[in-house]
Amino acid sequence: MTTARKILALVALMLISSQAWAGVMELSASYGSHTSYIDQNNFTSDESITASYAWYFLSQSALEVSYTDGFGSQSLEATGDPTGKTVYYQKAQMLGVDVVLSLTPGTAFIQPFVRAGGAYLFKKLYEKFYDGTVEQYGDTVNTYVPSYGGGLNIHLTPSFGIKLSYDRWESGVWNQASIWDDAFRVGVSWFF
């Protein structure tokens, strides 16, 4: 048997073994959105886009790097207030590193996972007044924060799936108590 055939046979054996998932890489893109209305002048809305890259160094464990860009707004208007509504905006970027633990093998149709790690968070809040002027509101968040989450990968094919996740991260401190943000996301994953 030639060297090339030996290498092909070894690769084929690795691909059908239970440990074949180790060394797999996952590229994901997901979107999260939430809106809650009281009326047209009183509402909360936010959305985010996340891209991530994960490397499975063991069959059910991965190291994941992610980038999230988010935007949120809140509009408030007191009944009978002649000055009109005030709108608060939030812009945030987050670069995260997490260890991901899959609860089933990578070849399973449904693959639940949990993750934990940390992120570098940059977040600013703005206030837009009734006259159109905009000012920064509060302090800029520019720090490392803990994060964790969980979700499901649903493998439609061996190389493509739908990803659902719930994530939380510390986003600041108020009155000596931690403030946590969270997000539900839906996206797609490619495995190679």
C-alpha cells in the first residue's frame, strides 16, 4: 500500500470514529431582537448580530471566539407631558472567548451545549431630548466582563445547522450591584 493510500485510509478511519469530531471547526452567524411596546411613544427595542468561530479540540469541547455588535433604544413619554418623549440609545460591541461543552456528540442531530468565559465589552449610552439634542448618558463601559450561556445546535446536515442560544454577560455596576444583560439568538452554523 502506498503512502498516499495509507494516509487516505487513516483519514477515513478518523472520520468514522467517535473521536472524529475533535478538530472540527464551526463558523456561526446569529441575530437577536426584542421589542416591547406600551404605545407608539413608550417602547423598548434592541437587536444584535454575532459572528463566532469555534474549534473543537476534543470531541465535545470547543474554544469559541465571538464578536457581537448591538444597538438598543428606549422611548419614554409621560402622559400629558408637553415637552414630548425622551429616547435613550445604547451602542455596544463585545469580543468574547468561551469554552463550550457539548452535552451530546457532534454527530447527534440535536446537540445541546453550555458555555462560559469572558468578554471585552465597550458600551455607551446616549440620551436624545425632545428638542433633538443628544448627550452621552452615564459612564462608558470599557472593561472585561464574565459571560455564560447555553443553547442548541440542530444539525440539518453534517456540515450545516441551525443554532439557538441564550447568553448573559455582566454589563456594569449600579449601587454596588452587578448589572447583567442577556440575549436570545437564532442563527446558522457551518462545520468543516
